[in-house]
Amino acid sequence: MLKKTLTLLFAAATLSAAAQERTVNRLPEIGRSTEDVEYSSNNSGFWAAVELSGGTTCRINKNNTWFGEADVVAGYRFNDFIRVGAGFGGRYYGKSDSPVRYSSIDWSFPIYLDLRGNFIPQTYRNVVPYWSMDVGATLRDGFMIRPSAGIRIGRQRCAFMLALSYTGQNMKVSRFNALNREVGSNRFVSLVSLRLGYEF
């Protein structure tokens, strides 16, 4: 009787250990899904964006003009919260009866470093707020700084962007001297714009 009891206990312990071993072996397989692998591989790496913007200069009680700009940015993505890159674009200033820029050429070309990220992770979300900061210079104008805030609509690596931007820009502006002659004077000019882009 004792021998049968010990045999049954040994068999029960063996089955229990085998069941636990099967459970332990399966846990990593169950926990490791295709989505986890794709997320980790897509969360970092090369990224790029194409952006269009339009806005106006903001000179209080002075002449203002509209402008349009197209930019391309490319760089490295660390995660949802930080991406770095370099950007290049072309900006066109509209003509007006009272010119703002002291230049016969209506085009300028921004070249800048770009830093951006999401305020919250985009995993499981289709719309998230994001921020960006551009620092560089504009050929034919001067130093430029451009903070932006907006929303990303889409997935982590493929999303449309809509943002409001402020640009602080060194620029040679037109003014009239004491002899009522138009001359150029270097000023720090504020511009505001609405930006629409696509990031991948």
C-alpha cells in the first residue's frame, strides 16, 4: 500500500513538474508577439518629412507681407519623444506696394538643424501633440529660430502633421531715412505661419 502511494505521489509530482515546464517554455512565445517585434524595429532609425507652410510677417504698425515656404527634413529617430535632423527649404516673400525686405530678390533659403518629438507616445493612438525646434540661418537674410507646436495624425512612422510656427528671423528691412530715401536696416523680424507636412 505504501509502495502504491509513493508511486502515485511520484507520478503526480512528475506530471506537475512537466506541466510547469511546459508553461514556462510557452510564456516567452506567448509574450513575444509580431507587433512587439515590429514596434521595436520601427521605433528608431532614419526618418524624413516634407513640409509646406504659409504665413505673414508680424511687424506692429509697420508694413507686412505674406510668405510661402517648402522644406525637406531628414535625420535619425531615437524614439517617439526625440528625433534630430537637418533641413533645407525655399521661402518666397510676396510682393506689396510697400516692400518689407530690402532686396530685389524675393527668394531666400533656410538651412537648419531640426529637433522634434511627441508630447505623449503614439503607440495605440492615431492623434498626438508634437513639438519641433529649428535653429539655423536663411541665405540672403540671416539667423533663424523657429519653434512649432501641433498635432500628428497617423501611425508612428507615417503621419500627417499640422502645426503653428513662430519664426524669429534676422532680415534687412526697408526704411526711410531723414532725407526720405529708402535704405536697408538689419532687424529681428517675427513671422507666424501654419505648417502642413508628412513624416515617414
